[in-house]
Amino acid sequence: MADSKDLLVIMNQRRIPPEHLPTPDLGGMGLSSAQVETQRGAFGWNDIVPQTASNWLTIARDTARDPMLWFLAVTAVLFALLGQFTESWTLLLAMVPLLGMDAYLHRRTTASSASLASRLASSARVMREGRWQDIASRHLVPGDLVEVKPGEYFPADGVLIGGADLQADESTLTGESLPVIKRALLRSGPLPATALDEHWGTAGTRLLTGTARLHVVFTGGDTRYGEIVRTATAGHQGSTPLQKAIGELVVMLLAAALIVCTVLAVVRLWQGHGWIDALLSAVTLAVAAVPEEFPVVYTFFLGVGVFRLARKNALVRRAVAVENIGRVSCILSDKTGTLTEGSLVLSQRIPATGLDETALLQFATFAARQDSGDPLDQALHAAAGPLPLADRQASFPFTEARRRESAIWSRRGGQLTAYAKGAPETVLAVCDLPELERSRWLALVDAHGKSGHKVIACAWKNLSDATPPDQEPSQGFAFAGLLAFEDPVRNGVREAIADCLAAGMRVIMVTGDHPATAGAIARQIGLGGGTPRTVVLGSEDDPGAVWRSLGGLDVVARATPTQKLALVQALQSEGEIVAVTGDGVNDVPALRQADIGVAMGLRGTRSAREVAPVVLLDDNFRTIVDAVAEGRQLFQNLRLAFVYLLLVHLPLVIGAAAIPLMGQPLLFLPIHIVWLELVIHPTAMMAFQDLPSTAPLARERRHHATRFFTTEAWLGIGLVGGLASVAMVWSYLHALGAGHDVEHARAMALAVLLVVSAGITVGLTQLRRAASRWLAFGTLASLVLAIQVPVFSGLLHLRPLHAGDWMLVALAFFTTTLSTSLLSSTIWRQQK
């Protein structure tokens, strides 16, 4: 089976547990009051959507589970204890929008539960004690006999045991927009152990035609809809991989900084400099060393990512989702409306001999109803435009038994004409055609069906004046031809799929549609290299086992919500970072489970939009691919910002610690640290966040865990940062000289550190954006003004540098720029 390109498994069977049915054969009398009480004690109320309380205490409790808030709060407290009140307030202010977002999302989740309940029946007509009665649907129990009329929602899951010409709208559970044919289970005696899906009525779906009798089997949380609601309202918040990586990095740097600060204070005391000098040395080093920029830059970059993705029609409802978008390695996509336009379009007209395409279309449109709501009827009227003047005399709607729809019209002169459209085999059966001709048309129908088209046949018949206008003709029609409809593929989807495959990403179409239709669309968009592996999973199939046995798959047709969820879990167990697209209630479990849930903004249900952290404003697959590319670029930009912070902090911390440990006067005064922070903070946040992408969707190396840099990159950072540290310490000692000119030495060291900052910015960004150019220029300009202008240098306790000093400073700038450019190239190359 692993070598098979196509796999088809028989339709889903659903088990009927005998313990749910106290009376397997109701006999038309229904349950007794005693049986109802027994069943309610065993299975509870039919509360498919549980009532949820919404108050500020609940919101506060849920918000307190957000690790990002604790991450920022603890870090802010640490900075406050160290006297960095500006940084502490910055982090506390950064928590405000996150707190607001959590409260908003809690409210929206409550609203989402209400929207889930809107698709459930509030009351039910049930047979009990031998008589029909109307009760609240939550009072139903397994074993009840329920009657459902056209337009009503099924109040629970059960087996259809009565009704004719039944059709149901199951779009909320399967995503398939077309009506689904349902059949009553023909049986004598008790219900069987299992029944096909076509014999089930399901809570949350609506009966369109016919009157159904339902033997209730599952209620409440045991229904398929209840399972979806449970998945939608359950779950927990946890630290994202990037948050964990940042936390580990900050803790490591913070621990190192505290140790060095303690050692420095002890050494300064031992050297005889006194408590004030020791405390000033330690505090100055702590302010320089504590890595408060990392969480601030991370939060800022997430906000930038939300804005940039919004410009690409991807609305991010939870900022941390930006992190995972760029790591996506597999996309599970809906077909209808995402890969395709989501609407039926008349694509081909094949008239019979003697008719033209216009006449064929008019004949079919005469048989269609403009107000039916059927997408096919709407497509016909849209294509045909205004019809010739005529009066409709009678209509004979589509039913399961007839498989066609007919109408009788009175045209000019009073001529009565019957028009029919419907399933080709049914329409051909009522036409006068030679058998060879009939076979030729059926072969043509089969060919178009395999290419993913929905094909209908059309026929017409002139009636005599004696024909009763309310009687549908059953024979003698003249065949008019075939009409083929399709849901066209969206522009750019094939190219987007190609970009994904070229970047090593997997794309799997998961749809409720027929396998032939799904396979045809998959071939059009290039899934599976034009020969997609298509599977229809049976109810007992393990999606993970099927995935492995096929060596991967490209299309899952007739997918149920449980199977879609299981497929997501199977892919995640293989190490994939999975993005799932969805638009209906049926997609909620998979959207919730996915690493990135992507809901459709135009046609998606409210429940899907509330669960998914990302909403597409244009419902286009191309937008998903653009968002992945944007996410990857954003993560790379964040990585470069962290490189900058590490490379600047290494010489800053080493200089602030090494010089005092040598017994020399302090290298940095508090006012110097403020100056440096005014350079470092805006550079880290502004210079890297808007760097352009180097490729539409580049291939990226997969890692089992999120990490910022490879071992080689860490070594490069250590080497460049170490050289910058040596240069700064040497420049300080060199400028200090025999005369111990401390102000000259500090000016020299600060000049080297600031040109190192500017050189790192130039090397990492290549000055590809105006922000990086202005920040690098501003850093150098502030350096010249602060050192060479006596007014400023006096305030900063610095002495102007001479020409020889500036030559050494320039050498440090160009050396840093070159080495950082090489490091940047290494980081880019190692991530691909």
C-alpha cells in the first residue's frame, strides 16, 4: 500500500451502543417517564453547549495563566530591585495591551460559545408515553423518538428510522456546502450495531427536505457537535518555544551578571576603594549587564509582526502566533473557498445536435428556481441573465427518488413546454434516444466528472393543450445537452503550492468533498507533482498509520472533524509544525490543536474565527504562504536584533567588569550608561524589524527545538564580541597612559564601543532600510558631538580625542563592520 498513489476506503460506519438504548425497538410508543429518569441519571442532560459564567474573577484567573505576563512581571521586578526603574516601567506598560487582549479574548470565547449554541435546536417534538409532546431539547435522553420537520435542526445524534426524500445541510460539521442525502434505516426489529453516516441525523445540522423520525442515540457531550464544543472550549496556555528560549537566555545572562557584580564588589572592597566605590561599580555593571532589552525587543517585534501580517490580509488575533507562523512545515488546507473560489461557475456547455449553447442554457434555467438558494440554480440564473417572457405553470422539485427537477412554462402563443434538469442518467432515461447515443453521452458525463466537474443534463418537451398543467411528463423528452460546473481554482494558488513544495513544506488538502472532485482540484494545483495520493478514511482508520503507510498523502476526502483532528496530531507527532485552515464548526478541533489555526474571514463561521489565532481577510491560500514567508523573515530579523544585543553587551559588560577588577578607575559612569542605553534600545528595536526578505519562501533547516543560533553561530558571536571587548579594553588602557588621564581613556573606550555598535548595525543590516541608515548615522553623530564639543564633553566627564585616536576608532569601525557582515552571512546560511 505504501507505493499506491490512490487509496479509497469504504464510507464511515458509526457504532450504536446498545447500553444507550433501553428500548431498541420503540414500537411507536416512545419512552415511559421511568425510563426517561433512568436514562437522565445515566447520561445527564442534553446540554451540548455548557453554560459558562463570565465575570472579572474568571477573566483574572484565566489571564494569570498566561506565561508571557509572568515573564514580563518577574523581569520588571528584577529591574526595579536593581534600580532600573525606566526599564521596569517599560515592561509593566508592555503588559497593559497583553492584559487587555486576554480580557478581550475571554469575552470573545464566551461569545463563541453562544454562537455555537445558535445552531442547536431549542425545543424538540418527542414521542413519550404514547403521545407526541413538545419539550425543551435539553430534556432529551438516549432512546427518545423525535420528529424533525423541514428547516429544523436535529436536537441530538440519532438513527433515522422514518422519512422520505430527506436532505440535510451538514456544512457546519463537514464543510460541504451542498445538501446531503439522508435515508431512513430499513429494518425490522432492534437497531443494528452500526449504521452508515447516511442513516444518521446529527445535532447542529439542519433538515432541508422531508420529515424525519429520529431514534436518539447520543446526547450532550457525546454528540459530534458536543465533542467539537468540548475541544473548542478546552485547552490551556503554555509558554511558546520562543518564549522558553528567551527565558533561558535571559536567566543565563542574568545569573552570570549577578555573579560578576558580586565578584566585582568584593574585589573593589579588597582593593581598598571603599563601600561607595564598590557599590557604584556593582550597580553600574548590573545596569550594563542585565539583559532587559531581550523581552522588550521580543514584545516589540511581535507587535510589528501583527502589523505587517495585517498588511498582507492576515489578521493576527494573538501576538505570540506570529512566532509560529514562520516555523510552519505543513499546511492542512480546506479546498472550497481557500484553494478554490468557493462558488459554482458554469464552465462548459455541450448542446445536443440542433441546439446552440444559448438555447441549452435557457432550457436549464427554465427548470431552475431563482429563489431556491441552491448554488447550482443561482449559477444558472447568473449565467443566463433575463429569460424570454413566459409564465411558470407548475414546478416539480428535485427529490432523492426522481433525481431531477422540472417546470412547465407557458410561452408565447400559449404553447406549454416542460423543461427538466438533473442527474444525467435520470434525465437521459426520460429522453427518446438510441442506446448508442445514450451511452456516448454517459461516457462524456463520466469524463467530465473525473475532471472535478459537476455535470447536469437538460431536456425539454412541447406539451399538447390537452396535457394537464399540474402533471409532470415522465417520457418523450428531447435531449438538450450537458452543462458542466466547477469551483474554479483561485488565481495564484498553483504558484503558491509550488513555492511551498520548493521550500520543503508539505501541503495536504483536507475536504468533505467527493474524492474525484478533490483529486481533480489537487491535480490542477500541482499537489503530489500532479499525481496526488488521495484517501478516504474509514471510521476505524488511524490517520497516522495511513500517513506512514502511504509515505505521506496529499488529499483526504470525505474527512470528518475527528479525522482532521487526528491527522493534525499524527503530523505533530512526526515533528511537523502544522497550520490548519478552516471555516466551519467542523474545523474547530483541528484549528485548536494546530500550531497555527487559520480561519477564513469572509465565509468563516464565528466559532472558527474565535478559536483561530490568525484570520485571513481574503480567504486566499496565497495569503497563508505570504504570511509564512513574512513570519520567517520576522524571526530572522529578531535573530539579528539579538545578535546586535549580544555583540554590544559583551564588550559593555566585559569592559565595565575588567577595568575595575584591574584596579583602574571605573570605565563607565552612570551618565555614560544612560547614553549607551539611548543608543542600544532604539537600534535593537528599529534597525532590524523592517529588513526585507531575500526570497519569497526560502527553504529552512528544521530543528527539533526552537533555538536562536547554531553552535557555529554562537562561536562566531563569541569571537566577534571578544575581539570588540579586547579592542575597547586596550583602547582604554592605551589612552590612559602614564599620566592616568581618566577622562581621555573613557572617551576613547566609549568611542570604540559606539563605533562597534554602528559597525554591527551596518554589518547586520547592510543599510537596506532607512531606519538602519539613520540609526547608524545618529550613533556616529552623537559620538562626535559628545566628545569633540567641549560643552557636551565637559558634562560627560570626557576629553576630546586627537587625530591618532580617531584613526584607531575608524579602524575599529571598519573591522567590526567586516567581521559582522561575515557573521551575518553565516547565520543566514546555517538557517537554510
